[in-house]
Amino acid sequence: MNLIEELTWRGMLHDSMPGMEEHLAEQMRAAYVGIDPTADSLHIGHLVSVMMLKHLQLAGHKPIALVGGATGMIGDPSGKSAERNLLSEETLRKNEEGLKTQLKKFLDFESNEKNAAELVNNYDWMKDFSFLGFIRDVGKHITVNYMMAKDSVKKRIAGEDSDGMSFTEFTYQLVQGYDFLHLFREKNCTIQMGGSDQWGNIVTGTELIRRIGGGKAFAVTCPLITKADGGKFGKTESGNIWLDPEKTSPYKFYQFWLNTSDEDAEKYIKIFTLFGKDEIDSLVAAHKEAPHERKLQKALAEDITIRVHSQEEYENAVKASEILFKKGQEAVDGLKSLSANLIQDIFEGVPQATFAKAELAEGIDIVAALAEKGEFLKSNGEARRELKQNSISVNKEKVTDTKVLTEDDLIGGKYILLQKGKKNNYLVTVE
């Protein structure tokens, strides 16, 4: 595989230094991507650079994932308007373990091949570096003029909403540059990859290698992924889409990809899957013939949900999604088979009420549940009218005004789904 050609057709190449293709063609090379461990999970914004490492490994080269235990203590000023909170070593180590577990789903760390992936932490070589030693051995090789010329620095200093930049953050590019120099010396790593906003930091590393290391190194960046509507990729109303199922459930993760626009799905399927060009072209063509079937979104959501979570979690997410659109006994049985956690995910944001389990043991009249107790409908009269028109369902089964809610109606031992018509859902939590 020609890595540069592969990244180019996938829309994953923003910029690379001249001579990069020839450099890769000569022999197996090592390249790294840095990830600051500010959380114990990756979010999907990290995946673009991780997928760059994946393609690098598939092309026969060696990927190095650098967890920035040291740089994470400083905070990267690139694209930020405020300084980051500093983290303790204990927190950083915990976060590192979480990231490694997730990276193993994308990169091969275990093989005996020469290009097996490695995980390194820059805290391991920065922790014993004295301040005087650093400014003497590293700082003197990069001028302040050079550092001030970087966009990430200029924007922070000139920004109207900015309080300026601390010396700590100003030195970030020097520390990141030294990481590159260290890996160049210790791992023969000659390439750094990252987002296009990292170009300035990466080039500082190539400059240090040229001036101190006496060698040549290369920078490769991917574009920052955006949504067709201008919104920020990977962000929802509730925040980032995380790879950790405790932070973003597999159902919500699956739904994020399933609900992408046609334009975004065509872009994302090239970036976030390993499907070949012919397969993607066929999927795009099939999707355009029948957009309502959402073949692109389904293929994208299936591939990445299985890779990040599992086949079982993917199947559960699909089942949960389909139950909402099913009718009859199949819908009733399907709904009752869902776990409490899935029910909570599916109906997040719908009107909710909490009933006491003791009350349910005695039975709760459906009219009271809809109006007086649940306050889903305005009055008992409205509830009776809707029931008379056969528009009220309990767990997807039509009911009359004689219905009494009992413990037999509980889904996952905790929830009851009430519906008015096709679109109005109400969730009762029983505690």
C-alpha cells in the first residue's frame, strides 16, 4: 500500500512535508501520534489520527502511540481559548491504561512482527529532566521569534476573549518537539502525525531533529473533521461521543453514526472504516439509488460499533432501534426483552415521571398514571378521551380505560412505556 495515496483518496491528508512518499518507500519507518490523557477514554475526535496510524501499520510501517503524561500536565494551547486544568500523575497513569485498552482495538500491539505497535508515555523521559537542563539543552536551539510565529501562539495572544498565554503553555511546543527528538533518537521514529492544528508543534520537532539530532524528520497532518451543517464533529447536546461505554452507551454510539447526514456519511465511511475504495464506491452508488434505506449510515455504524464495542452490543443497538418502529406482538415482545439501561438510553429526553413500587403493587389506574400522577396529559378528561379513541398504549400494547398498571408491566424491572399515538412517548420509572 502507498500510504500517501491511501490517505489522499480517503480524505485524510491535509499536508505532508516534501519527500515523504520517497522516505516511506525506502524501508519500514516508525511514526507516532500524540494523545494527551486528559480523560481515561478516547472520544471519536481522536479516531482520525488513530486511523492514520492504522493505515500506516497496514502499509508495513511501525505505529507509536504516545500518551502525553508530561504534555498533559501542561495543556496544548492549539485551538483553546483558556488554559487547561493540570492533572496529577496518579490520574494521568489511570487515564493511560484506559487509552491503551481502547487503542488495542485499532492497532496491533501483540504481534511478533517488526512493525508491531508500541505505546509510550512522555512522562517517563520528561520527569527527570531539570528545568535548567531543558532550557540549556533544548530551549537554546529554538528562538522566541520562531515560537511566536506559530498560529496557535498568535491566536491566543491576539484573541479578544483570551487572557493571554502563560509561560507554561508557551513552552508546550518545545516539550512536544523534544518528544519527537527523543523518539527519533531512541526508536528511530522519523514521522509525526496529527491534526492540521498540530502542524506548528510538529514542525518544531522536525526543526529540533535537524538542529540537534543531525537528521531529517517529516510531518503529516489530517484535516480537522467537520460536519456538513458546520457543527463540530463528535459533539452532541450531552457532550463528546466517547469510546468508553460508561461515558457513551453502545446504543448512543451506534445512533450517532446512524443519524449522520448523507454527505457526512460518505465522508466518514472513508475515514473511520477499512473498507476498500471499490466497496465504498459501490455503497455510495447503492445509497444514492435508495437514500431512504440509509445503506451508507448502516454500514458505517455497524463497522465502527462492532470494532469499538462488540458484535453483541451492535446487535442490541440494532434491535433497540428497530423496536421503536415495529408494531403488534413483535414490538411488545421486543420491548420487554430490552435491559433497563437500554430503555433509559432510547427514551432519554422524553417526558418522565417516577412512581413508587409500593403503589404499583396495589395497581395504578391508567387515567391517573397519564394525568394526575404522571402529568403527561393535562387532565383526567383528556386521558379518557384519548383512551376512548384507542390512542393510548402501554409497552406498545393498546389499552382501554380499564387498564391498571402493575408490576407485570415493568420492563427491565424498572420502566413502563406509555404512548399517545405514534409520536408521543412517556416513560415511567418505578423505584
